[in-house]
Amino acid sequence: MATVTTKDGTVLFYKDWGPRDAQPVMFHHGWPLSADDWDHQMLYFLARGHRVIAHDRRGHGRSSQTSGGHDMDTYAADVAELTAALDLRDAWHVGHSTGGGEVARYVARAEPGRVAKAALVAAVPPVMVQSDANPGGLPLSVFDGFRAQLADNRAQFYIDVPSGPFYGFNRPGAKVSQGLIDNWWRQGMMGAANAQYECIKAFSETDFTEDLRTIDVPVLVAHGTDDQIVPYDDSGPLSAELLSNATLKSYEGYPHGMPWTHPEVIDPDLLAFFQG
């Protein structure tokens, strides 16, 4: 397996396919998944001549099951070490959900020349949890419920999430894919329970407002209006307002997991934005 060892000794697993001199596209997965969640998009971009990279976040997938470092600062620092080790220049970065938060923090702090463009897909920024400053957010009790269910019966919780709100399979008339459900469960159970438990705080309570204001590269903000995990009104449009060079693309009725329920739409849209 291809791995990079960070300064604190964490071993990060990554995939790196395609010509080394081709335009690099790096994908950042959501909670509690792994690089495998991007296989469809990686094959799509690979077939069009790109170099495609995806890693397992620390504590997830095949990377080290660490005791600490399950916060956005460390996630972004891990990405910085990986991109430096691979010497990625002018890369396109795509982040879904928690991975979108990781992209926002990394891109805001990246060395000059590392990032050309980015895409935040159904992403958690600016901030998910409800507060006086973010009255439209989700109550902390929602995320406390996630933690309780994970601790009580992680295996069942990781069936319930993809079977229902993640892909919108709980909506009337939804075309349910058992394969997507099973693959979500498989990826989730590969990771460490402690990392996934602590990551809930990272994706729900981290405020990315200043990160978004700092980013100056072009960013596609793509979000489904029927996202039951990261509600549309408190995420995509607000992120686009904070970014200096944003394109907001809204998908009517699409769920949180829209890259996998509607890849025939999302994949070409990502490519068109990056090539535009």
C-alpha cells in the first residue's frame, strides 16, 4: 500500500493513479468513510487523462488509528504533508461533507502554487452547529445523538444512515441501491470508533468562516436542496457569500450523497468547472 508518515508518526494511506505529469485532482472523503468513496469520480477523471489522488483521513480506512489529532487543524496539516510528499502543484481539490471542511482549511493555509481550484460538495462549511451567530444551524443535541448512536451500536448506526438520509433513500420514490448502503457500512466499519466519534465534533462545531474569507482561488460550491445531513440553507449559499471567487451550483431535490446517486450529473459538472 502507498503510505506517507506524518511528523507525529501517523501513517496515511493514499491512492495515486494516472500520469505523474498530468493535472492532479485530489479527493477528500466525508465522515466516517475512506478514499474508496471516491472510486467513481477517480475513474471518471482518470479516464480523461488526469492524475487522481485520495487518502484515508487519520483514524479512517487504512490509515493509523491514532489516539489524537481528530480535528480540522490536524486534518489540514496531514493533507499539507501528503501534498508536499507527492509534490502536487496547481492541484484541484474536491471535498465532500467533512472532506469539504478539510479542503477549506487546507486551501486557506496551503503554500502558494499548491492549489489551483477547489470544489466544496455538500460540504459542512461555514459551520453546522446552531449558535447565536448561526441561528439556522442544527442543535447540538443532533450531534450528541450521533455520538450516542455510534457508541451504542456503531454497526447498526452505519446501516441506518446510508439507508435513510445520506442518499435520500428515505424519500418516496427513491431508487435504493443496496450496493451503496453496503459500501458505506464497509468503509465506516474499517475505521476507528474513537476517531469517528471525535470527528463528529470536528465536522459539526468547526467554524470555517475565516478560512472561506481567506481563500482566493476559484471555488465551486455544489449543494443539493434536499440535503438532510448538511441542510442547504445553512451551508452552500452562506459559503458562497464568504468566498471571494465562488460559483454556487444548486441541485434541486438532490441528497447529501449526490455524487453517488447522480454521478452522471455531478462528475461532468466538476470537470467543466475545473476546465473552465
